[in-house]
Amino acid sequence: MLIYTLKRLLYVLPVAFGVSVVCFLLVHITPGDPLTAVMPIDASAEQQAAMRAAYGFDKPLPVQYVIWLGKVMIGDLGTSIASGRSVLTEVSRAVSNTLILSAVATAIGFFFGCLFGFVAGYYRGSAVDRIASALSVLGVSVPHYWLGMVLVIVFSVQLNWLPATGAGPGGSADWTWNWEHIRHLILPAITMSVIPMGVIARTIRALVAEILSQEFVQALAAKGMTDRGIFRHVVKNTAPTALAVMGLQLGYLLGGSILIETVFSWPGTGFLLNAAIFQRDLPLLQGTILVLAMFFVLLNLLVDVLQTALDPRIQRA
Amino acid sequence: MTDIPMIDIRDLNVTFTGGRKPVHAVNGVTLSVQRGEVLALLGESGSGKSVTLRSLLNMHPKNRTKLSGSVVAAGQDILKLSGRGLADYRGKMASMIFQEPLLALDPVYTVGAQITEAIRRHEPVSSAEAHARALALLQKVKIPSPERRLQAFPHEMSGGMRQRAMIALALACNPQILLADEPTTALDATVQIQILLLLRELQRELGLSVILVTHDIGVAVEVADRVAVMYAGRIVETGSVRDIIRNPRHPYTQGLLASRAHDAMSGARLDAIPGAPPDLAALPPGCSFAPRCKHAAAACLVAPPEVVEIGPGHAARCVRLTEAVAA
């Protein structure tokens, strides 16, 4: 198991390299000069050249990449063109906010997804199954930014129970675990949890139905196991897949929550990406994408290792 | 041996009502098995032999099955058991060996865990004791290096080894009745005979009452004391292995014996029974074998033939025998 984990860790290196190249190129092959957004329109050619040299944009691409990678290695993601602050501090604060939001959302989604999935899978074809399935289809297909707005209208505007935007009182972007902050988390987390809930519920329903139709469930009953004992076996059989799906969902939420973060003005990576794109803030964009991609790679690693630990049929080679 | 049979099935009818038309899988099966006796249920696919076997553990889904008749095993009326009582009976008094052990064992639990789980389900023993008993069981079914095999997952074992583990699991709580559902069908021919010999040996040693379901007359001859031939949910002929082989009286049994490659001359055509078994959702009113029977007469199509006693322990359901007795 340890050897497998180390081996798997080693495989991360080429993937990480590829990710860094793509991150770097992605930004450079998009049309438009990043400097035009920040330079005054009437800047002279010399001024533009000086600025370009200051950011290293005058060198050939491979050289730029090597310089950029070298800096990334020592934790220097450059400075944001728009704000002039270090990209690393901006990104790490945004990442921690997003991490909190998406982890809580995934946890909620995982809990209800499992609940609905197991109930639907066990009572397949019954009314409960139809309700649970309808809810999960709804979860996958409802536009979540729209759901977010509806929730804001109902709970913030009409009922005035919960704040509509921000991550803390007075637009604070530094998270602490207290009620004042958690109040701000509830609506975006619920909105966000709807997607993983739907996906997990559908996956688990299909899995449970498939497992229950297998002969070993009959064999368990034939050796006198009670329904509770059989349920334990079913859970252990669903766990590897359920965890894999959850890990991937968490990965998607980390990077894919631009709409929700914008609706709720949540100071996370999605919000940051949005700003970076509109301001053509190249270093910030690169840094954010790189960090998010790395999170995805690491999450995949974690899921792989966990899955191998849980499912003996996956070769520990 | 006592006079009270270990297994006593009387007029069992099993109808599956889940589909559009009810399927009459078992139609009035009556059979009994003594303590320490091996009965082979012989028949082709869809003849109701597995359904009969599963009734002995009351395994049919309640909402989609209509059961009538009585199934008494070890003094308990099985069809009246439910919930906890049924779970206590399963695995403890009677246990089952499945056709394909790879499907019948949980893939994410080790073989050892699955055996100890069964032991601890029925008996209040410590996990160390259960582990020791599991080890002894694997030794009993002659699995090499049993200590290591306890830690193995089902997919890490060979087919024959898995079926041995399945047998060990079935014997975990010292049941009195062993139900084997085509236990060797999924195995290689060489492994088949080993498993059959093992089953026979364990059955004698433990004095088990066994019902063995098979479509292979050779398997039945190898292990069984008595054979019951099933066709379209009815037992058409029962008798000792000797009766069935030497003196088959039902045309279906005769056809089964004739269709064996065993005694056929090489190059000669194998005698197959023409036609296919009837649709269990629309059984003919008369003898269900009549459409395929070369001796079929008008009387065969009227009502199902009665059971005719041919000799001690040898009986068949055929109109021709009824006529022979009447004459």
C-alpha cells in the first residue's frame, strides 16, 4: 500500500508539469495584449516597451515559461497587474474561502445524495424512489445561479433571515468559524450542494440497485444475515465509487463555482478568476488556474489512493 | 435414522406474479429427504428445480411470489417463518451453496471475514474463536495454506478454491441441511469431480441431508442416493439412482438418458429430445411433456397424469403407467 502510494505520488510529477505548461500557454494564446488593459491609451511606444520588459513579456515564450516556472517553484506567482498585490496572497485567501464553501457544500451534497441514493436504490420503483429521483434530477438540471437568486429573494429579501452576499460581516474576506460568518455561508453552500447532491444520489441509486441484484446479496440472506447486516455489505460495496464521485465533485466545485460566487459575492477563486479575466490580469489568472489545477490533481491522487485502500479488486501494483 | 424426514415438501406451488402473466414455476411438488440422505433434483433449465430449492430457505421475494403447500425442514414450517426467525434458521439449520462462487461471495470482504461473519451471526463466540473455526473449516474443505487464504479476497482465488471456500462458508454453523444449486456447473471438468467427492465425503462425515440441483445426470449419479427428475415444475419420476439409470419409466427420463454422450458410439447421432420445454406462463392442461413425447396419446392431453408407484421408492407420472397398472 505504501509503495503504491509513493508510486502514485511519482506519477503526479509529469501531470503537474503538463498542467503548468497548459496553464502558461492558455493565457498566452488567448488574443489581446494584457498590457493594453492597464496602460493608459496614450502611452508612448517606449513606455509600453518598458512595461513589457518589466513583466518579461519581451522574451521568447519558452524563456518566459522557464522563468515563470522557476518563480512558481519558490512560491512566487508574481504580482497582480490590476491590484499590484502579490498573486500568492490573493490566491491563497481566495482558495481558503472557496475551499470552505465547496467542502461544506460537498459535505451537504454527499450526505443528502447518499440518503436519497440509498433510499431510492433500496425502494426502487416505489413512490419514495420517484420523489428522491425527481429531486436528484432537479439538482443536476436546475441552473444553480438561478436557484441562488431564488434563495436570496426568499430568505434574504422576503424573510430577512440570512445575509444575501459576502463571506462575513461588513464584506470581510477573512474567514473565521463563528456564527456571524457561518450565517453568510448557509445560502451559497446550500445552492452549491445541489449539484453534487444530484450527481451522488443518481450514482448511488444506480449502484445500490445493481449491487442488490447481485447474487452475493442473496447469499448473504441465505447465511442468515439480517437486513442491517446486508446493508453494511451494500455500503462497503458502494464506498469506492461514491468516494471517487465525491472527490471529483469537490474538484469541480473548487474551480467551477464562478457563477455562484458571483451571485453571492463570495470572495473565492471563482470570484477572483472572474475579476482576473475581465481585468486581463495575466499573472493573477495564471496563478489562480495553476493553483486550482494543482488542487484537482492532488484531489485525484487522494481519491485514487482511498479507492485502492477500499476496493481490493483494484491492483495494488 | 428416524421415520420423520429431515425435509418434507408437500404439494408445493410457486407462482411468480411480478410479470404480465403469472409464471407457474413449481406445480405441486412433493418430496422428502431423510437424515443423511442425498437427493438430486434433475432437470433442464426452467424446470423449477432451483425454485424448489430456494423455497427451502424461503428466499422468494414476498411481494412477487405466491406460495402454497408446506415446506417442513428440521421440524419447522419454513413458509411460515419470517423476519428474525427466518434469518435465524437460514445458515444455521440449512445453508446453501451457489452455482457461481465468484458472484455469491462479496467481492470487497475477505473470505475469512465472510466466514467469521456467518459464525458470529448465529453463535455468541469471540472473534478470535470465530477466526480459529474459520481456519479449521478451510482445512476441512482441503484448501492449501488456509491461514493465508483467510486473508484472500474472492477474486484472488481459483474457481475450485472459491467453491471450496463457499462450501466452508455453508458449513460454518454446522447445519443439518445442505442445499447445493448446481455447485459444479461453473467449474472445469477436473475440478468438478474433486468438488463432488469433497461434498460426498463431508456429507457422510457430518450426516447431512443434501438436496443437489443439477442438470447433469452424471453429477447426480456421482453423489446422490435418490434422484427426482423435474419437468415444467413437476416431479415426473423419483427413484434410487439405480432405478433411474437401469429402469427409467417416464419418457422424459428415458430421453434424458438417451441424450447422454456417455454410451453413444462415436460417429452415431446423439438422441436429443425434440422440441422445447413449455411456457410456464401457459402450461397445457394435460401432461406438460406430451407435446415432446413420442408416445403421446389423447389421454395425455386431458389432465396431468397421477403419480404411479412402480416399486419401493420408485414412482413416475405417466399415463402409460396408469394404464399398465389398471390393466
